[in-house]
Amino acid sequence: MPQVLPPLTTQFAREFPGLVRECAPDIPTDTRVAAVNAPLARELGSDPGEETEAVEGLVRDLANATSAHAMAYSGHQFGTFSPVLGDGRAHLVGELTVGDALVDVHLKGSGRTPFSRPGSDGKAPLSAMYREYLISEALHALGIPTSRTLAVLETGERIRRRAPEPEPAGILVRTAASHVRVGTFQFARIASDQGVIEPDTREKLVRSALERHYPAWGEGPDASTAPALALLRGVASRQAQLVAQWMGVGFVHGVLNTDNVSVAGESIDFGPCAFLDRYESGACFSSIDTGGRYAYGQQPAMTQWNMARFAESLLDLLDPDPETAIEQASTVLREFEQEYRAAFTRVFARKLGIGATPEAGVEQFIAHTLDALEREEQDFTLFFRALTDDAEREGEFAAGSAWQAELEEHRARAGTSPEHAATLMREANPIYIPRNHHVEKALRDIERGDAATFERLLAAIRNPFTRVDGLDDLESPPPNARFFTSFCGT
């Protein structure tokens, strides 16, 4: 029977026994593979045409496994520190070797673990697993680093979450460059200080993360950089780039706690995430984020805050002298802000059809453009796509407006021809995103056993820059889009 590059290894669990707890996943005997990500299965080694058989073979192996591992981590959750969190409904089942890289295989919704909260069943709603599949594939298609869904499993169980009536349960088979988080290092710092794990665990974890995700760290002019400083700088740089990309497509993660920040620089842990319809810098969709801490416009500042917490977990490894270590960490945090602003400007310059290296005035022009979008309550994706298609626009953005004249001036200064501007915009401005109400409709249909709506939406977001006849309804939000609320699924 075809397999997805067997066998799985357990390298992380072997190298860091103090950062995992051994436990078996709970995969009921009636579990079936409900959805297979065929493109991802092929990337992982499945033969074309045999993707479903390959994933089913993997799932059979996982169902028969007597052991997997729940990962330990801490986390600042909405600003409040929890020293012990960990995988409460998830299992790291191992790693696949794909080319020169290791790829984690992880289960979500797979039962209780030693980190489960009291009263938790360790399960997950089937709809939440399909949501993660859809959102992660959308980000991937948009060119944004992300964990991905290999398969969704339907267990046949029913669980209670949002409503009094039980809903179908599911398990996600997820892949990622790794599941090591900022919170992993926070836990390692505390456990090391308490003597619970070996004192050199953090140093080993730093080098492991560098070798796996930043293999060039010891080369070039930074060859003498302390490993912990190299990791801090590398993670901060990738997070700056990542959040700028999120902002460019109107993505709101929703729960940017330190336990949801990957040191590999990928998007991970999709709960109450959503995409903007109408542009609003303070847009916050999550039912649990009552203060708007992780609103759309707050994401850069919150990510920088998370990088400060990461630095704290590494501080004594940066330099033996505390003052020197603090100054080094402060320098990286300043670099984060500079790198984020530069990345944000590049992302939005492309969306506006401004090529080359944007000159100084472009950053201010982008800010004015977004302010005007908010004043006019414009749809974020539709506005940039109308600009791309040279379609009719109204208000401050109309043809012949002062805004249009300034845009042409910035393009001219950058030496961007009309043809090049059009190419940049076509590559940067999607037609299809997983708009929130369309996602909800697809998920409700899934709960009723109808996957057609989901498959149609998935096909659209996998080719976000190509307009397809018959999918016009997926380009726009319904009139009540501004009242959307997202839920975590825990």
C-alpha cells in the first residue's frame, strides 16, 4: 500500500525528552479520511493518483500507534503568562524527511494529553478542522509561509462546543516546518531554572532550531555571532516579513499569543482567524478578544511584543553580561520595527503597482491610501483588484483624482512602466480570498454532510489570482459582512 515517505522519525522527542510527554493519540475505530490535500501529499512523496491511498495508509499507522508525544510549552495568553500549557488536544507523531528538510506530522483534536485542562475531552469540532484546512491553503496559495493540512479525519463522534446541540468531531493531520514555538523556549527557561530539565537543554534547543530553520547562521560576517543572538535575529526577521504579508492580504490571525508564534516563521494555529472585507485598522473578529488586543492593525506591535518575550527567554544565553545582553536584545527589537516597516512598504507598493525600491514618500502615500480606504469604508480586496483591473472607482480614488495623480507620480519616480505596474498588481492582489461568510456557509454544509460548497471555495482560493467564470459570488462579501464573529473551536 502506498505510504507518504515512511517511516516517521521521532527526532525532536529523542533529542528533547524534557520538552515532550509520551501519550497515545485517540483515533476511534470508525474514523475515516474525509478530505485529502492531494497537492501536499505529492510534495511529501506520494505517487500521483495515489494520494488518498497514501494518506489512508499513514492514518492506519497512526491509529495503531501506541505512542506519540504532546509538546510542552508556556505562553503569554492575551498578555497573561501561563507557565505550563502544552498540547492539550494534539500529538506530535513524528517527522518526515522531504529532500534535505524535516517536516513535522502533527495531529489536532486527537484526544487528551497530560497537558489537557480539567474537563477537556481533547477533541475538536470537524468544522474547525476544515476551517484550518481552508485558511492554511489560502495562505499557501498567496505565497505566505504556513503550516498546512494534509488531511481531515471524521471520527464519528459528536462533541459540544458553541451550541447546546452536539456537533461532529474531527482530527486534523497537519504538517509544519516544526511546531517549536516562542512558548517552547519560555517553558525551557522555567524548567531549566527549576532543575526539571537538563541545564543545557536551551542551548541544544537553540542550535537545533538554527540547524533546522537557519542553516546559514554560522556563515559570512555573522559567523562569530552567539547562537542565541543569531536565532533571535532570525526569528524576528521572519516574523517581521510574515506579519507584513498578513497585512497585505487583510489576514487577522486572532490569537497571537507566544505559544502560537513559530520559530520557523510560519503561520500556525488557526482558531478565530478571519480576512478583512471592509478595510478597518481596528478590525477584530474573535469572540474571545474582547479588548481588541490582536486586531488587524495591532498585529505588528503584538508580534514585536512577542519577540521581546522571546528575547527574555534567551537573555542569559545572549551574553554573560546582563547589560550587554539587554542591549543586544533591544537592538534586535529595533531592527524588527525597521524590517517590518520596510517589508510592509514593499508589500503595499507592489499592490499599488510601484516597482523598484520605493522612495521615501511611498510609505506616507500608503498610509494616506489606507486612511482613505477606512474613511470610505471600502472593501480591501475589491479595491486593490479594481485598481489592478483598471476598473471604475469612486470618491477619493476616482480616475483623475488627486490620489490617482500622486500614484502615477510615485510610479514614474520608481521607473515603473504601465505594463510592469499591471504585472506587479496582478501578482499581489488576489481575486479570491476565503471571505468569512463564504467560509461559514461551507462549514455549515460540511456539518450536514455536504462538501460541495467547501470544495468549490477551496478550488477558488487555491488559484487566488485567476478569475474563473461562474465564481463571481465568491469575489464579494454579503451586505452583513461587517457583523461577522469568529470562534476558536476549543
